[in-house]
Amino acid sequence: MGATVTPASVRDPSRGERRALAYVEWRLACIAVWAAYRDWMRATRADAVLAYAAYEASLDREDAAATAYAWLMTHTRGRTGGPGHPGSAEGANHAPPQEGRW
């Protein structure tokens, strides 16, 4: 017969898949930071302390995701994903969104 194929949900992810997942998690955490910042800026005086705490927590989550991604990129180098590669974090857009683009 043919080769046995193991579904992705059963097998361990490859190095490339782990790097891609870590990158996506980091970028989602970046989006969450901007959403929390927006919420903090729009918060009423009564809600500002809580909104700031949520913003600060989102920064911590983004930092953890960035650290995990950086570790994977450093310790699981393959033939792709190095500096200058289209999928690398180098040159990622960290600029704040323009006003009105929320």
C-alpha cells in the first residue's frame, strides 16, 4: 500500500511549524497590545486604572511571546527564517496605527 500519513493534530510540529506558530502568537499579542492601549486611551476616568492594568498585562504577554519566538529563531535555525528572510521579525512594523484606523 501507500505511505502512512499522520495527521498534523497527532504528530509533533516541525521546527518550521513551531517557528510559524510562535510568530503568529507574537503578532496576535502585538495586536492585543494595540487594542488594550486603545481601550486605555478611551477609558473614562473611573475605568482608567483598570484599563491601564489590562494594557500592562498585554505588554507582558507580548514580551513573553516575543521572547519565545526569539528563542525558537535562535535555537531552531534551519535553511529558512534567518535574518532577512521574509518571515523574520526583522523589519516588522511596530509603528502605531494611524489615527482613525482602529
